[in-house]
Amino acid sequence: MKMRKLGPMLIATVLTTTGLVAVTPTSALAAPTDCTISFGPNRTVQSYCASGTGEHRIRMVLRHFLPEVGRIPVEGNWAPVGGISITGYPPHTIENVWVETRG
């Protein structure tokens, strides 16, 4: 007899707890900002973001000197704010360089 009353009560408790977890706000995240791009020696490019949270990485698109080859995407490693994302690139024409952010 007591088990019949206990079952619905447990289900209600689980659903209430699940609902509370689902609506609990997470801490605010701000994508990395104050980002700079710089070119270094030996065909390297890097990004640095000074504020915000999350991660960033350097991205670029090159155009191969042979038109039939097309475009070459290049990307650096994901780095936290305050860190440096760096990558090397081959000797082709740079079409675009930007900083990708997440978080």
C-alpha cells in the first residue's frame, strides 16, 4: 500500500529536481575580445586575445599559385584568452586572415 503512494512521489521529486537543474543559469561567458593578428618570421601568423573568456585561434585562406589547386585553408591551435594561437603557412597569396572565437 505504501509503495503505491511512494512511486508517484519519487517521480514528482525527480521531475522537480530536473526542472530546477534545467533552469539554473550558467555563468555568463563573453567571447574573447581585444584580439590582434601579427605576422612573424618564417611565414608564421598568430593571434592574441587580451580579454573575455573562451578560446580563439588564427585562421587564414590562401590562394595557390596554380589556379586548378584552388584555395588552401590554414588554422592554428585553439588557445585560451591570454594565450597565443600560431601557425605556419606555405608561400602562396593570402586572401583572408581572421581570429575565430568560441565560448
